[in-house]
Amino acid sequence: QVIAALGVMEDELGGPVPLDEIVFSLRIDFDIRKSEAEVLEILKSSKELQLVRKDSNGWTLTAEGGKVCDDYLNKNFGKIEI
């Protein structure tokens, strides 16, 4: 769900996503309430799995993370029209 929220916000912002925007997307788009500390721990674990990257501007998905995001969104919300 955190990977999916990152993907949604990355598409919306067109680049790296700050932590607070990921928390916001979880709450608004997925009705999930997690603290910044909880989300940060998940992101750190995801970084070790090479699903996300961190730079000075925020978080982005890797190619593999993008696949995980798309699979989750398609499975849980059906095909998304762009």
C-alpha cells in the first residue's frame, strides 16, 4: 500500500515524493492511517529490496517498484484508465 501511494503521488507530482505526501496519499487515496515513522520504516525496507530510491527531493519507485505498484493497483482497483 505504501508502494502504491508512492506511485500515485509520483505520477501526480511528476517526480520525487516527500514523506508527508506519501502519508497524505495513504490517508486520502487508500483510507489508511500510518504515522510518518511507520511509513519511513516501510520505505527503508522497500529500499533494501530495491523497490524504491531516496534522493534529496524525496522518494521514487524503481522499475521493479513500479511493477509492484501497478500490480497492486490493478488487482485492487481494476484497470486504471490514463
